[in-house]
Amino acid sequence: MAATLRARAAGVCARRLPSITALLFAVPLIEELASGVQSSGAPDIERSFGLSHTATAVVLFLVPGLVQLVLDPVWFWLAERFGRPWLVRGGLAIMAAAQLVAAVAPGPVTLTSALSVWGLAAGAANSLSELTLIDHRPDERARTLARWTLLSLLGYVGAPVVLGGLALIAPQAAWRVGFAIAGAMLAVWAVAVSLRAFPAAAVAAVDDEPPLWQAAREALRDRVLIGWLFGTALCSLLDEILIVFASLHVRDELGATATGQNAVVVAFIAGGAIGLVGLERLLARYGEHRLMIAAGLACGAAFAAWLAAPALWLSVVLMVPVGATAAPLYPLATAQAYARCPGRSSVVLVASHLFAPLVLALPWLLGWVADRAGTLCALALLAVQPIGLVVLALTTGDRDSRDSRTGDPP
């Protein structure tokens, strides 16, 4: 009798929950909110533990980043053996526990250990949720990625807002409270996802499919795939790297105060949100290659105009179209990469780690250029992203590559 009542109660709870698709789409939003605590709270964490700037970077970013870089591909192998649902649910639960440990960390060693575990678990929950949604509707890869990127952007924006509010309530412990809140949210989400069945892939797995690592090695022989993975790596340029160097540029060249620097960042993010919302609508009418070429050309022109802005107010205004045209490039490029391996999106994600060292090195290389030639020269190099993606779209349009919106050759 008791077991029956518990089963009925669980059924009622499950019926009241959002669909599994909605729950998985919310994962990047929550993940960005959680990761934003360590970046937005870095000054307070540094002060709490009496760390130097270098030690803070090592504790919060370098150690967790290296651990994730080395061990992240293991999740995809485990997902092939045990299934994605277990890894997503377990990843969310581990993320929750790691955030709670970070909230009560007595010192930097405990904190960096907790963040390293969190980063590994986030690789499972976040990446495998994305792959599940892509394989569920392979004909809507770009639209799925546009929504995913938009929700990530909302989480990225929300993190400093939440932490700023907490600083007003608990100025000495805002980052600890932020970690605790993020841990509680992740725990709730882990339970919610556990009560829902995962969607099936649209393309059924074949019994004689090669193992993941063998498939990844074979995929690396696909020059078109390598090209799009390189293009996806380039999309890290007009993102946080642009935000950092744009802030320095308007301060040094246009005399912007902290308020002016923030206005440029807000304009870029607002433009990105507009661009991603517009992309989802445009994908219903136009093919991905055409949109890639149009967005890339528009982005290059908007970025050149922004670089030439002689006044701060004009720089803020022109940053909106830069964000609006740059944001669609990542989902469009990533969709082209996934289209090369229908039904096995995990192969693409494993192969993408080939360019992980490049993504990590780009900020350092651009910083080196900025130190020697100025921020304007370093910023000009960021135009490689839209130019490179337009070249890729033009040179691969007649290859054996399926448009993931229609399933037809471009």
C-alpha cells in the first residue's frame, strides 16, 4: 500500500514537471549562473583567502581548466557504454555537491579541488544534454544550438546581477552564498531530470557502429569536419576575448570610465541576444550556409565600423550590431560540424578537443600582440573569425555536406 502511494505521488510530481526537453534546455542557463559565481566573485575570493592575482587565476581557472581539458573526453566514452541519461543526472548531482563544498571551502586548495570536480561534472551534464537535444531533432540542429546559446547568454548575464544583489545583503560572504544557491538549484534540477525519461535519438544506433575513439579517429580524416571544428574554435574570438579587449580599448583610446566600459559590454550582450532570437526565425526561411555567409559579411562590416568609432557613444551604439551578427556564427558553424556525423554527435565533440589548446592559447597570443602593438591591433585580428567562417562556408558549400535544416545538400 505504501509503495503504491509513493509511486502515485512520484507520478503526480512527474506530471507537474516541465518536459525533459525544457529541463535539458535550462541546463546551460543554470551552468552559466553557477560558473559566474567564481568569475564575478573572484575579487572577494581573492580577498577572503589573501591570494595574489596569479594565485587567484590558478585556483579559479587554471587548475579546473586543465583538469577538464584532460579528462573531459572520458565522459563521452562512458556515455557510449552506460547511456547519456545516467551521466547527465549524475553530472548534475555532482555539480550540486561540488558547489556546496565550494561554499564552505576553508582554503584555496579545497576550493580549487571542488571547482575541478564541478568542471568535470559540468562537462558531462552540459555537453551530454546538448548532444541529446541535437540527436533528438537532427533536422533542427542550428535552431537547437541558437536556443542553447541564448540560454547560456542569459545565464552569463544573470550571474553578476545575482552576485551583486547578494553583495548588498552579505558583503563579506556573497560568493559563499552564491555557491550555496547554485548548489541548491543544481540539486533540484538533478531530481527533476531524474523523474523524466530522456528523448530517443531520431537516428537509431547501428549494431556494427565502430567504438567512439575509432569513429573519432576516422572523423579526423574528414577535412570538411576539421574545417568547421576550426571555425567553431574561432568563435571564441568575438566572445569573452572581445569583451576584455574592447573594455581596454575604450578606456585607453576613448577615455571611457568604468560606466562607459560596462555600457560597451551591455551593448554587445544585448546585440547577441537580438541576433540569436532573429537567427531562430531566419532558419525557418533560409539555409544555414546562406545565413553563415550573410552573418559573417555583416559581422565583418559592423566590426570594422566599431573599430573606427571616434567617440564612446558611437562605440556603444555600433557594438549592438557587432553582437547581433557575431552571436549567430557559433550555432551555425557548430551545426555544420554536427551535420558531418549524423546520429553520432559525440564523435564531433570528441574530435573538437583537437582545437582545445588553440582556444586556451588565443587570449595569451592576443595579449602578447596588445602589449607590443596596442589593443587596436589585437582587436583587428579578431576579424579572422567572420572572415574565416565566410571562407569556410563558400569553400564547403558544394561538398558532400547536408543542410541540417532541410536534410538536403546546400
